[in-house]
Amino acid sequence: MATRDSEAACFSSPNKQAERTQALHECFSIPRPFRMNCPIYPDTLVDFLHEPEGLTFSSRQSVLNASSRHPGLFERQFPLTSAHPEVGDFTAGAKSLLPEDPDIASLFPDPCQDSPPPTADRLLQRRYGDPALDRRLPPNATIELILRHHSVRSFLPDQPVSDEDIRFIVAAAQSASTGLNFQNWSVVLVRDKNRKNRIATLAADQQFVRDAPIFLVWVADWARARAIADWNEAPSAGTEFFDSTISTVVDAALAAQNAMIAAESLGYGACYVGAIRNNLEPIAEELGLPPHTFPLVGLSIGRRNPSDRAGIKPRLPQGAVLHHEQYEAPAPEAIQAFETRIGAYYLSQGNPHSWVASVLRRVRGVEGMEGRESARDVLARRGLPSR
Ligand SMILES: Cc1cc2nc3c(=O)[nH]c(=O)nc-3n(C[C@H](O)[C@H](O)[C@H](O)COP(=O)(O)O)c2cc1C
């Protein structure tokens, strides 16, 4: 890791500062002067922007190549990378070095502080960082609400979600499309502090799950249909197929997303919690779920704490997800451009982080599964073998 002295020396070079500013302008098309005063990151950020392979670690070799072109970069930016070059933990050491930098943060302004609220074209620009999308679009309240989405992980204490709002939120969930109108999902509303606490501990110990006034657990549910079969003394082996599991998952996910949008429209913040699947069986037990059901995803909802800094998080360029007529393999350049932009977003949040590295970590093998590798066995034990 570089010493404070060498970092200060890098920072004090006026040429470096001009280079940084230029790189930021090019990358983000920022039409205004941009001042960087972060003592650690400026040089690294230039490397982000100028090094085409810098953060796209398709192999150990690409790490070594980039590292040799930028001596000191990896030690400075990612102190743990040398131990695990392909999937190093980017955050641990770097995080402790990152000072507050309001200028970086201003690249990704707080969407809740905007006054007046940004129009659809500005929101599109923020989502993609693509100036070509910055043109006037007709106002559309629904699309603007959806484009403004950002997960909220910090909630005001003692600000409940009213019963009336919960009715609206669940009505929105039930208004989602549902396969064959079977509605094979349920939702468990958790308000009890002790239960939320236990669930939070089981779900990767995420504090915001404790803090939010309500936690909704979306449940994939074949139990109701099985009960109908039982009452009619009819067989129900059709629930055992993989496609049956998929259909409940789709139904529950569509319902949950409608609920999130409804909650946001009512002025609440929300965040999904997939980490409940790290401990499927204990969570199912905690909620008293019957056989032929399983907890799919949680949703914390509450009033956003204004100190929450989350902005509109960049997404892949549309060309990477939208295919015309037939699927096309993704262009590495599109992924690289996204990696740069989202890298800057994470920096703006004080959480230096590589998106590519997290993808690599997740797809690498069983070690990226965080206990979820046994999900199919758990489902089988719960009467949904998914064969
Ligand atoms: C199925 C699912 C599970 C998620 N699980 C978690 C979680 O356990 N913890 C968390 O902090 N965020 C979780 N998220 C939120 C994502 O991290 C977030 O949606 C993503 O980073 C994009 O950011 P944005 O929602 O602010 O646009 C989850 C999202 C989804 C869709």
C-alpha cells in the first residue's frame, strides 16, 4: 500500500490534476468545471478512465498486465488484490482510505433532494450516463417514478408504514399479472422487532432489515392450490415439477415489484433482501411457512433517512440487454464502459468497488453461493422437488 507521502506527491502534481479533470469530463460529459480534492483516489480514477483493461479482470493475466502498466495501482487501490488477484476484495482496505468527496458525490446527486424533480430525460441520462439520451421527453409520471428508483437502506426510526398504505401496497401487488390467475404467492408482514431482528441476523446480518418498520416476505406458494386439491380429494403431483416452481417464483416476483413501486409512489423507500435465502429453512420456520411454500425475497419498507446517500445507480447500456430479433453476445466495450461508470458511482458512495469483480466472485463456484447452493434440496424437503 502506498504511503501517505507518496499519495500526497501524486496529488500535488498540477498536470495530474488537469489530466483527471479532463478524463472526468470525457467520461461523464460534464459540461462544468470539476474540482477533485480527494487525496487518494484522483490518480486511481484517471487509471480507471484511461486504462481500457484496468478493471475488467477476465483473467489473472489481465490483472498482471494492467498492474505492470500501472505500478503501484493495485496496491494503492485494492490492497487485497495481490492475495486474490482475480476476485480480490476491493473494498476492505480502500474503504478505510477514502475521504468524503462531495465533488465525486455530485456526479450522482441524491434523487430525493432534487427540486423540482428531474424530468424523464434527465433521469434517463442519470441512469445511463449517456448524453445522447438527454433530450426532451413528454412527461410521464409512471415512467419517472420507475426511473427514479433507488434502493434505500437507511430508515427514519419511529416512522411507521400506516395500515392504509399497507392495504394500497398489497392491492398493487395483487394487481400484478399472475399465471393463469392462480396467484400462487403469499406475503408475510413482519413488524415485530424481535422477529425482524432474528430475520436480519439470518439474512446476512443486514442492519437496515432491523431498522425498517416493516419487512415483507414474498413467498412462493403452492400450498393453497394443494389445499384446494385436498378438499376436492384430487391428486396434486403437478406441483412437483421445475416449471411449477418457476411459475410461483415469477408470480411472487411480479407481485413484489408492484409493491415496491407502490411504496415508492407513496413516498417510502424500500430495499429487497435476497439474503433471506442464505438460510431458507430457519426463515421458513420463523414465519411458520407450511410445506409447498418457500420464502423467495424480503422487502424492507420505511421512510428514508435523509442521510442515506444512495443515488440513481447506473445500469448497463441498453444495447447490452436489448436484442433485436435474435440474441447477440455482449460487446466487451459496453461492459467496460459500464464498469467505469459504476466504479465512479461506487466511489461517490464512499464504497470503492468493482462490478466485474463481484460478477466474477458470484459465478466462480460454490464459494460464491453463500449457503444457497442447497436451495434445491431445501425445496425438495419442503415438498417442491422441482424435477
Ligand atoms: C432479488 C433481489 C435481492 C436483493 N437482495 C439484497 C440484499 O440482500 N441486500 C441488499 O442490500 N440489497 C439487495 N438487493 C438490492 C440490489 O442490490 C439493488 O437492487 C441493486 O444493487 C441495484 O440498485 P438499485 O435498486 O438502487 O437500483 C436485492 C435486489 C433484488 C432484486
